[in-house]
Amino acid sequence: MLGGGSPSAQAPAPPPASPQQQSPAQQQPREVIRRAFDLIRADVIVRDANGQFIADLKKDDFEVFEDDVKQDVVSFLLTHGGRTYNQTAPPPVTMEGIILPQAKPTNDAAGRIFVLFVDDLHLDFNNTSRIRDLFKRISKELIHDGDLFCIISTGPSSIAIDLTYDRKRLDEAITKIAGNGLKPKEIIDAPLGADGPPEIKYRSHVAFSTAYDLLKTLEQVHDRRKSFIYVSNGYDFNPFPKTRDKAEAEKWARPNKDDPTQSDVNPDDGVNPFLKRGTTFAEADLVSELAELTRAANRANTSFYTIDPRGLVGGPDLDQEVDVMEWQDHILTTQNTLRVLAEQTGGFAIVNSNNFDKGLKRIDAETSDYYVVGYYSSNPDPLKKTRKIDIKVKRPGLQVRNLRQTYTLKPAQGPQTSSK
């Protein structure tokens, strides 16, 4: 017991005060709902009719709309030539709960940030020299002094270099890059699972998961251009379906449903009924996974620039035994997945082209000259998960490219909700 004396020697306790007589400190505390407010940032490129970047705009020249509702611009940053020139910091937000001290500005906030993503699980081994040459061009044309970059691979190349300024690390990593994608014959001969070839989905899941984890880290970086250089051959969850069905029928001596002489025989006789689903939902599954990855990129305000190192693609090799039409469908599907990743995140895809230098110069230009405008959303509806951002410039005759057209609220975590 704290204090001296026995209980009997103490003065009797006073009667409890009525609710009207209780002080505010004695009253029953009310439940406090704490909320987290995040600044929504969007990168904008403004050019004139000749394609020249306009670098003299001010904060008041921009109008920001979220779901057609005008927002107040509270932060403004201009980056020209890859360097930050001025910044209007957002005002502090009044929040209930613990007030943290304002973060100090970092001295290192001028250059760009690049993530070099080597999806060697979806790169052809025969194109290894071509892929290495592409990354040498990236090192020469895109990565400049003062730029932060990291390089990560998805497969046996085993490359994992954290953010660094040292371009020698990139030169060392390039020598380790080697394609490890599946050949068409390996896809055709692979055993089938309930959802088609399981190896194809496994490799895709590894690539998407690796990219997703990187984007979660990039969410913590603000007011700097973040570009995801995504080098891959693309994805197809149901490649060469007729050729695989034919090979499967020959393997198990079952009738081929495409053979007119066997049209009166049920090709599913003796087939495990739990494997009949096959690749019915392959396209829907691929669309769903691409959508999840693009949502993560938009939350992190990161643009994907996808590059297919195959360049102009011809027909299949003679030893692959693949139908030409199925090969063309496969190439189109893989290229379209790269286009989706880029177009849905404010970037662009370099596919079906051998002119990589032109594309790299365009990436360099887009990541060197831009504005970053920020606002606190005035939409209090937590059920509105995906929100559209539209940015306009008051000065007439200018072309505005909004690199972040949507963002999605994060899932609620306990008593807090937040958005990026």
C-alpha cells in the first residue's frame, strides 16, 4: 500500500459526486475513432503543341478533380531535367490521437528512382545476349548520375541489388542475367493440372508476387518519380491449347476431339472428372492478377514501363512443332499483358519493336520533366474504393498527361483506414 497509516486511521471517503458535479476528467471517457490521412500524389507531364515541356507553371495553374469533385491542391513539386527545383510542402493535418513530430526533409531528394525488374522466368534463354545488350543500353541511356536504382530478378539469375547510386553494381548484375523461360515444347509436354499447366501459373505467380512486394516498399517513397522498368516476354495462362490437347490425346491414347474420323467417340471417356475444368477460367485468372498488380502500382504512384526484349517476333522454330496460328495468338496475348501493365499505370510498353533506343529516350524524357501535385481527398465515403483522378491546367493550348488516373483505397487495418 502506498502512503502511511492504517485503513481505520484514514478519513472516510467522500460520497460520490452526482453526474452534474463530476469534472470533465472524472467523466466516463468517450470512444475515440482515430483516422489516418494520406496525401494523394499524382505525377503530371505538361507540354505545348510542339511537345516541349512547360516548366514555369505554378500551383494555382492546376485544377485537380477526384470523381469530378474539385480538390484543394496542398502540395506542389516541379522536377525538370531530373532535378527538383521547388516544393510546396503540404500543411499538417489535424488528427485525433498521438501527434508525431513532423518528418525532417531529406537532403537526398533530387534524382529519380528506377526499379529494374528482370523476369528471367519469362525470358528466352536463346535471347540472353540480346537481353544483356538491352540492359547495357538502359545503363547508358536511362540511368544517370544521381539516380537511385535497384535490380531484381525473379528466377535463377539470382539478382537482388538494393537501391544504390553505384552503376558498377548494374554492370556486375548484367553479366549474371540469363533467360530461363519455358520453351513451347516444354509447355506442350508438361503434365496438366486442374487449371491447365501448373508450371506456367507458378512462374507467373512468382513474378507477380516479387513485383508486388517491391511496390509495397515504393509506397513509402514520396515526391519522387518512381519508374518500374519491367523486362519480360509477357504472360499467357493458356498457350497452344489445341496442340496441347492433341499431345495429351496421343499420350493417353484417347480420341482427339479435333479429328473428324473420331467424332462419334467421347474424348472425355475415362478422364478424371475433377480435371475437366482445365483452362476455362485461364483468361479471367490472368486478368484478375494483372488488375491486382496495377492497383498496387497506382497506390504506390509508380509507372510501369514494360519491355519485350524479343523485339519483332517471327514464326516459331521448326523444332517446336507449334501451329503457326496458335503461335501468333500466344505472342499477341503475351504482348497485350505487357501493354495492360504499362497503360494502366501511366507508362507505355515497348513491344514488337527492335528500336529500343527510341523507347528508352522517351522513358528518360518522361521521368526527367514532371510535376507532382498533392491533395487530401474530400470524399469521406469509405465504400468508394477506387477513385478517378483528373488533372487540368488553366493555361490554354497545353497538353496534360496525368500519369496516375486512379487509386484504390487500402484495406482497413484495425481502427484505421488509409489511402495512397
